Amino acid sequence: MKFNKLLQYPLNKICFALTVIGTVVVMGSFGFNEYKDYKIIENAKMMDIEKFADSHAASEKYWEVRDTQLTSVYTIRDFGWTFLTLALIASITAKFYKLDNFSDIKKITTPPNYWYIIIIGFAAAFLSYLVEIYALLRDMGRDMFPPWADSLGIPFYGLSILLKYALVVVCGILLVGLIRYRKSAAICDSFRKNIRPFFLWYIIFAIPAALAILYAVISMLIGDYLHLAVAFVWFIFFLFLFTGHQKELIISKPEPPSL
């Protein structure tokens, strides 16, 4: 009974609560210090790396000092952003499919146009790239890297190469996934026994979708709001392709009695 009441709880109230909690946590985190002693961190930044065997040893010492002086502010702030990310995901989904509560999830169907799937696939690839870029810049702003470390040019270049591979993979998935794709197919019907997709689609689409939602849950639990958003987009991409290959529901009509 309690579970049914939860399913009937208005989504707009849940989104509002998540937004308020996230905003309060994020704004409140700026009122606390990121480090226990800023002077120790500044001295660590200015340490003489020539006293160490190499720059890697000096970096290890810097990270050791940073970890001992780091407070929980960044962790708390990231959880606040996680609440806001969940609110954004829930509000966009509810707005697009006109969902009033969780029980309305049966209204969610695959896009009525191929272009929606194509846009979601490429958006997932580009969002993955942009998130990693932002994560590097954020970590640099949080003194994650010592001043003598190499520039971010090498990671940026590596991510650009990975983006090209990701786009190629998305194109390959779309070429396979849009073959015999069913538009406006109900997602809830994908798991009904009489209209399950062909086994191959479980391997190509269902397993990546399951891994994506698992990664999203893990990201949510550890406060990794950036990868939570990315994992959700990948989940939607593979879930729509998986659902779009469900078999047609054929309802056999009873034959008329023979005379």
C-alpha cells in the first residue's frame, strides 16, 4: 500500500523537493573552508621538487598533503549538484511525456521519429566528451593537480580522439539499431513475454542499457553528478533502441464456428 502511494506521489513535488535540497546544500557549502589550513597547502604548492627523486614522487607528496588538509566541502557540494541533476532529469522527462507521477511511466514510448534517436546518440557522445573536459577543469580549480604537473593539453587531445571513436561507434549502433525499428513502442511492453525482442537485441542494446543505469546509480550514490547525467543519456539511447525492436503484439482473433 505504501509503495502504491509512492507511485502516485506527484512528480512536480518530488522535483521541487530535490531542487530545494540541492540548492540549499550547494549554497551552504560555500560558507565553509575547503582546507583545514590553507598555509600548508600553499607551502605544498611551493615545495622544491628537486629534493625528490622525480616529479612523480613530488606529486605523490603533494597529494598526500592535500588529502590530509582537505575537508568534506567538495563532497557535500557534489551531492548538492547531484540532487539538482536528479531534479533536472525528472522534470525534463515528466514535461516531455506529461507524467504526473511514477505510475505514468507506462506513457513513455520510443520517439515517433528516427531523428530523435540520432540526436540522442550523438548528444550522448558529445556530452561524454564535454563532461570529461569540465571534470578536468573543475579538478584543476580544486588544486587536484600540482603546479609543476604537465598541462591539460595532453588529456584534452586524448579525449578528442576518444570522441571520434565514440562517434564512429554511435554511427555503427544507429546503422544496426534503426533497421526494422518500431516508432512509438511502449517501453513497458519490452518485458512482456509475448512480445520480447530477438535475443540478439538483448546483447546489443539491453546489456549496455543495464550497464548504463547501473553506472548512473553508482554515480548518484557517490555524488558524481556529471557522470550521472551522461549515464542517463546513454541509458535512454540504448533503452529506446532495445524497445524499438520488440516484436509486434499479435492478438489472434477467434475463428468463427464451422457450420
